[in-house]
Amino acid sequence: MSQYRVLPYSGAEPRQISEVVNNAMAGKINNTGSINLTASSATQTHLDDARIGPDSVISFMPTNTASASFVGDMFISSRNIGSAVISHSINTQASATFSFTIIG
């Protein structure tokens, strides 16, 4: 997880506020990550990330050939504060890597 400036709830200097707003407008909103589904007989993978909440929407993008075969065969089966469970078919191929976004 990349580190982006977080503003204090009590307020910040105008320069700090403009940096955060300009980064957000440029798409740098600190809501991305990556995960690797290793070759195994497991049908669930845990995704631990402090930005996940019970109402978060998590989207995946395959980043290699092995992960492309999982696109229609994986879903988020549960979400909690700080974690989610990805249910999927057995991965008999090489590691399947995904980039993901978390919203909410």
C-alpha cells in the first residue's frame, strides 16, 4: 500500500490541502493494491487491507495470463473491517496476480 498524505481532522495548511486535492484529481486516491493467488487446491484467499470495510466494493484486474482465466470465476464472499475473502476455483496454474481497487 502506497503512502499518501492524510490530512488531520482539525484542518491543515492550504498547501497541504491543495496537494491532497490535486493528487485526488489526478487519480492518486490511495485505493489500489495487488494480490497473488498461488497454485494450490485452496478455493478461498484472504485479502487483508486496513482500507476494507463491510460495505467496500472490491474490483479486480488480471495482470498475467494465469489470472485472466479466473475473471469470471471469483467473487468476494465476505467483507469485514480490514479483510475480505475471495472465493475462486482451484488454481492449478502458475501464480495468478491481480491488481485491485477498494471503494468505500
